[in-house]
Amino acid sequence: MTIDYLKRGKPATARAEDDAKVRDTVERILADIEANGDAAVRRLSETFDGYAPASFRLGQDEIDALIAELSPRELDDIRFAQEQVRNFARIQRATMTDVEVETLPGVILGHKTIPVQSVGCYVPGGKFPMVASAHMSVATASVAGVPRIVACTPPFKGRPNPAVVAAMHLGGAHEIHVLGGIQAIGAMAIGTESMEPVHMLVGPGNAFVAEAKRQLFGRVGIDLFAGPTETMVIADDTVDAELCATDLLGQAEHGYNSPAVLVTNSRRLAEETLAEINRLLTILPTAETAGRSWADYGEVILCSTYDEMLAVANDIASEHVQVMTDRDDWFLEHMTTYGALFLGPRTNVANGDKVIGTNHTLPTKKAGRYTGGLWIGKFLKTHSYQRIVTDEAAAMIGEYCSRLCMLEGFVGHAEQANIRVRRYGGRNVAYGTAAE
């Protein structure tokens, strides 16, 4: 392969060192929450957010007062975005049907879908109030029928953010807590004196939030590994540098460690995009954040062929992949590892982030190799069941089961089958002897 890196980000070793520091910090803070409950959560909130109200959970009067601060247009926009998310979630839910089938005469197998019974939804908001994240987690969980939805978001400039709280409330949250970071994740998963633990954690966040979810997985379920935002632009000469640079920086502004990668087969486009990024960083209001992300995590990768572009993209497995080429459908057919695809110059990642209806909580750090993004199916568990309704079926399955149990040496297992053969098949099978 003839691949040329016109710009590289931090080396893997430096990124690994950063990850190790995050891992140690998270482990220590979660242990503190486990040992000290509400006292630890309050201390952490004071330390990291400078916020320590009488109660982190908002009452209905407080929620109503915050929502009243929004204009009718702002509320209408939130409702419009939530309806797009709800509608697509309902369409997805309709594909998940319960099953019951008679696989053999008298043998009935089935499965049913049951909502997770309590979910903790984390909505980031320390640097930017992530209103849309409430739609993606809270509203989707509501469509799934989750009976207890807990939503946490950090304070924004020292107080609850009205738009985020409105989105949580309108989305269907049963509890809203103004609490951020590791302390929010730990409180929801571990539980404290004032918060019952949940069964599952969902939602994106910074590196500390993502690591906290990783460390708590097993104790609770998680949706996926959704850490700092990643974006990739796959482009050829059918688009220009302004479009590519805008789409890269538009996601790099999320934080100081948001990878943004251009993969192209056009040296002209690559060089012009580098120049355009430098120009935009002189006028972009969020240039301090986006510029640092671009400096440390931005990459421009020049390939010779579309096959090479595909191979590089599948290897990186970026969270967001914007495809703007003369063969977008070819990439849709052949891309196998990514969070979500955005096909053609008319759409963009911000559409998916905010309003179009697909879920924006997506896998990062190559997790797209083994999972897709958050969707209604993450809130639903598929549970199987079986029923045997005839004596003949009970005896027939029992004979097979008995022999297979003895093949493995499980005598007690075999007797579970043999007793059915004796009772329903009229055959006298001795204890521990495989039915023949």
C-alpha cells in the first residue's frame, strides 16, 4: 500500500500514557464513592464543578422554573428533535418481534423482549450543554418502556442548564440530578444513600466518564464504549477543502482530545484542506479547543486508490465517518467498522448529533469493530423460554438429553431427563443410566 501521512497526531505511546493516568484517577474516585456514598459525591462535585446544592436531584418546581426560562422557539426545536429520535426508535422497535414456534411436535420455543428495569442516562454538559444527548438516551429509553430512567448532567456555569433539563424532562426522565463526571457515573451505578443504583449506564462523555463506565461494566450493563468524539472524512476531488475542513473542525471542537482524520486520494484536496483548517482556526470561536484537538489528534492520510482509503478507514474504525466521493454507496456496501456513516455532501455529522433522528451515542476507540451505536435494542433484553406440551415430546427429547449428558459425565443432568422418560414415556430408566 502507498499511504502517505501528511499530518500525524500524538503517537500511540503518548495516548497510552494519557489513558493510564485516566484509569488510575477513575479507580481511586470510584473506590471513594463506594466507601463514602453521598459524602464522597458531594465532595467531588464541589472539587470538580464548584457545585454543592442542598439536593442534587431537581424537584418538579425547579424543573418547571428552568423550562420556563426557554423561549417557545427553543422548546419547539427540542420537541422537533425528540420526535425525530422517537420516530426512528419506534421504527427500530417494530423490527424486534417476540417469537414463539413449534420446532418439533409438542416442543415450543420462544423469546420475548423485556426492557431493562432501570437505566442511568449521562448527558455531558460541563463545556457545552449537550441538549441532544438527552434525546438520544432518555427519549430512546422511554420508547423502549424502561420503567425507571435516571438522568444526570453536570452544572453549566454554576447552575442547571435549562435546555438540558427541559430535554431530559420532555424525553421522559423520572429522576433528574445535576451531577457530572465520574461522581455521576459512580453514584448511578454503585448507589448512595440518596440514589438507588441502576441496572445499566448509557450516554457519551469525556475520557473519565468512558473509563468509569468501563470499570463498572459487569456490575452494571453499559451501552458501549463512548468516549471523546472521533470524526473521519473520506473524500475525493468531488468536494472542496472548505467542506472537508469545516466537517473536521466541527467535531474537533468537542474537546481537547477529539481525533479528526481526513482520508483522501487527492493530494490537492489534502493540502488545500490543511491550509483551510489553518484559516478557519483564525476565526472559529471555539478555535482554542478545536485547534488543540487538531494539533494533537488531527491526521491527514493520502492514499493512492479507493481500496486503500477503505482499508485505512476500516482499520481506524472512527465513530463518525463522513463520506463525500463519487462512490458513496460503494463505501456503504464495503465499510464494516465504524460508528455511523454520513453519506454525501448534503448531510453532515452535526445532523446526526442534533436532529435527524439516528442515535448519536456511538462507539469510539475502535469499538466499532464489535458493536454498533446506542439504539432501542440496547434497552431491551431478549429472553428465551421453552415449553413441552405432549408426553411423547417429553420422552423423546429426554432420551436425547440423557445420552448427551452421560457423554459429558453429568449423571445428575441425565437423571433430570430420565425422570421425564419414566413419567411421560412409560419406560423404566435406572438412575444414572442414559435412556436408549
